[in-house]
Amino acid sequence: MSRTLEQWTRRPTLPDTHYLDTRVYTEPSIFEEEIERIFHRLWLPVCHESELPKPYDFRTSGVAGNKPLVIVRGADDKIRTFLNVCPHRGNTIVRSPAGSLLKAEPSGNPRNMTCMFHGWQFDATGKCVEIPREKAGYQERLCKSDVGLREIRTEVAHGGFIWVNLDDHCGPLSDFIAGAFDFMTTELDSEPLDIFHYQKSVIRTNYKLWHETSREFYHDYLHYHNRATGMTQKGYFDRKYSVFPNGHAATGLTTITYDAYEGNKDRGLTFPGMPKNGWKQLNIFPSCTYSLRASCLRVSVMTPISESETLIEIRGLGLKRDTPAEREERIADHDTIWGPFGRNLHEDLLAVKNQTVAMRRGSGSKYLLMAREENETIHDEVGLRSYFAEWSRRMNRRAADPMRSMDE
Amino acid sequence: MKESVTELIYDGCMAMNAQDWQAFLALCEPEGFRYRITNYSPEILRTQCWMDRDFKGLKSIIELLPRHNTDHSPLTRHATVYKVRQDAQTGEVRAHTQLAIYRTELDGSNSHFDSGKTALWAIGRYEDRIRVGDGGARLLERNVVLDTRQIDIGSHLPL
């Protein structure tokens, strides 16, 4: 039976942990608060160590809240992250997506980061090493040691990813991860990994909606690839969903019949400790997913731009020791599913883009359900509930009633 | 020779624009055919491959399209053949074709507001290896080299 407006807007007869108000995706004030209370306080992955393999290599990136970053490998091999903003007149210091500081800029010395505007230079540790006509302009009032770059807390971990935290007083990354990676440690950390795929797109969607495509597998029905290679396999629905502290959640090992999709091959390659054709996945709160499908690791990172725009970055990785033939095989495996011309990625992006259209402010959309309970197996929506439990804890708001704080 | 090569490339674009995939496949040589979509990433400082299929693999992708949930907004390829060169020894031809691809919104976004709008979706080039024989020209290999690296929600379709 269809419903009247009064019936449509009535709260579901479910615990308030099992549904949410769509304003969590659409309200600009909630978005601003998420940036401050979540993204400015938690550890976020920004790139992989193989993107800056040698001393003086750099990579520019950014995190939510319009924070431009430059990540640099120093002469001491240590990776440091800085706010990519010149302390003199606020210009961008390093402009290229990636490169080496050993290459001289038009105005500046090799090994330094040079702001092209007035020629201020900073070394790979963030120290200011050159102010043109320093004494003439500043006399004794200001010197180079007063104007170093803003350094951001940085750690390298979990398959060689570079994680940053904007909060100088945060605890170590390991406290935040709280053991969530333990079931993937052999695969990720037995030997060095190497990036082979990078793509990004700014998609008109709320970042949580994209992350949720990895948090619930009930949308297997969206993907013909999953229906053919996964859902028809014995034991698929018994796959367990595990919830960790701090909002992280994982789906345990399952085996996929890749060649059940016509034209695809069995996955011949794998990662250390990973059985042939295996698949494990881990979602890190608030906006990162590691998905290890037999021969390739996909890491997806979301950077919120506004309540309805998200930068989605996807990296594909193999083992550093791969032969050219092995690497080619991993790339083909990766792109079959996840590349921009893969079978699943396009469908997931299409779905979240349409969700964003349907739920835009004023559309009449009201409550979404996350109420499936199947003993914490694959189509149970515990992954969504655990996400919003953590979201509520950090935002001090219930997702089911987000416009009031829990103190009210 | 040049005329049959340019005709092949333009016929391919017209077939794909019309979503007549069988007509496009008919222009490709099944034996040893390779279709790739590649680009250079200044982010990771290397050339990367986003699709790599032989004839059977490409045919399979096309035949399984009805089972997938796809953005049905049409892609329109606008191509200009810049250069055609024949190898004197093998007789094989290499052609360089500049490419612009436009997308006309159908149901990929809000069809009520957006359908019918056209926007540039990607630019790049075809790097083709072609055999010209008595039966006409046939594609032996195509590398779609994209300059555009952000392609929105991607696509299920060959370009």
C-alpha cells in the first residue's frame, strides 16, 4: 500500500540505531561540523610510499577542509608532511602532483621547495633556508627560524600507506586502528607493495554514501559481476562481518569464482598468505576502504569537498617484486572490476550519484533503513550501523535525529 | 590506402556512436586483436592501463552489457585522423587520430533537470595498427590514449 505524506514522514518503528534521517547527507551545517569533529581529528591516508620512492621525491595531496599538503621524502629517508602554503604571502609552494626536489625550479635551488612568488625556500624537513634580502627587509625583527612550514603528524603503515593527522595532540595511528588490520597484516606487510593504478574523480555525492557502498554488501544485486562470481557460490552468505573499535569494520575471507564471469580468468596471482581467489575487505572510519581481491589491492580514499561533492581517489597495488608479466596480469585483474571501465566501479558510482539526486534538500526524502540483521553475515547491515554509531559518538548527534545534539 | 584507413576509423566511430557494437567488432581482426585504454598519470609518474582486452574479451564485455546497470547517456566520438603511415616491409599501417568524446545526459543524473545536456567528457587519441588487404582495412590493435584523467563515473563502453 502506498503512503500519505504523514505516513511517509513518520519515524520507522525500529530502534533509532537502525535508521537515519537523510539530512546527515544534505545539511551544510552538519557537513561543516563533520570536517571539524571528524576529519580534522582522525588519521587519514593520503598516498602510498611507492609514489615517492627516493630521497627528495614529493607528492602533493590534500585532506578535507581545503587543506593542501605536500609530502616529502627527506635525505634521511623519512617521510614528512607539510601544509603546502607559504608563510610569507600564502602562495602554493609545490605545484606539481609529484616529482623530485632534485630538479631545480626556475627560481630556487635543488633539494629545496621554492615558493615561486618571492623565492622563499624550504628544505625537505620544512625549515626555511632562504629569504631573499632577509636582513634588508626584516632587520632583526624576523628570521628564517621563525617561518618554517607547518608540519603535519605523519606515519607510514598498513601496506606502506602514508597517514596524516591534522591534530598535533592526537594519539598514535595504532591507537586509532585498534587492531582492525590484524587479519590482513601478512598480506599487506610481509613485503613492499607498489602502486600501478591511480584514478580520481570529483563525484556529486556525499562522502558517506560512497563509503557505504563498501559498508554493505546487500547491494550485490546491483552488480552482475558479483551475482555471477560471488552470490551463486556455496557459503557466500555465511561470510562474517566484523566490527572494530573507532568505527572500523571488516568482511572476512571469502573465495570468489572469477571465471564464472564470461571472458574472465581465474586469478593466478595472489598476495602473501592470501589463498587463491580470496577476498578480504576492511573499512576504516571515516572514509577509506582496503579491498584485497586475490591478485590486487584496491585502496579507496574519499575527501569531502561539500555535503554533495566528494573527491574519490582509487589506487591499485601489487607486489614490488612483480615481474613485468605478473604486473600486467594484476593490472588486468584490477581493471576488470575496479578500473574506470571496470564492471563494478561504474555501477557503484552511478548508484551513489543517483542517491544524491534523489535525496537532495527538499526532495521529500526522509528516512533510510539500515535494519537488516542476519547474524552479522554479509547482507547484515551491521557495517552501516557501526559506522553511524561512531559518527554519533564523534558528532554528539543521533543519525536518526541529526539536527539536535544529544545534550538537548 | 589512406582513404581506406580513414574510412575504417570513421566507420568505427559511427558504429560506436550508434552503439552498434557488432558493426564495430566487424571492423576488428579477431586473430591477435588487442584493445587498450591507457593514460599517463603525473600523479604516479607512469603510464597506466585502464582496459586491456583481446577480441574475445571485448566481445564478451559487449555481449554482457544488457546484464549490467549502465549509464545509458550516449557518448559521441568526434575524431580527426592526423597521420597515416605504412610500414614498407610489413605493409601494416599506423594511424594517429585525435579524439574528443562528448556525453549527452540521459539517465545518469537527474533526468528531469539534466537530460539532453551535452558536455565534453574526455579527450585523447587513437593509436591504431591496421592491416589493409583486398577485403579492405581491419583494426589489428587500438590504444585509446586518454589525456583526460577524471572521467566522472567512468563507463562500461569501449571508447
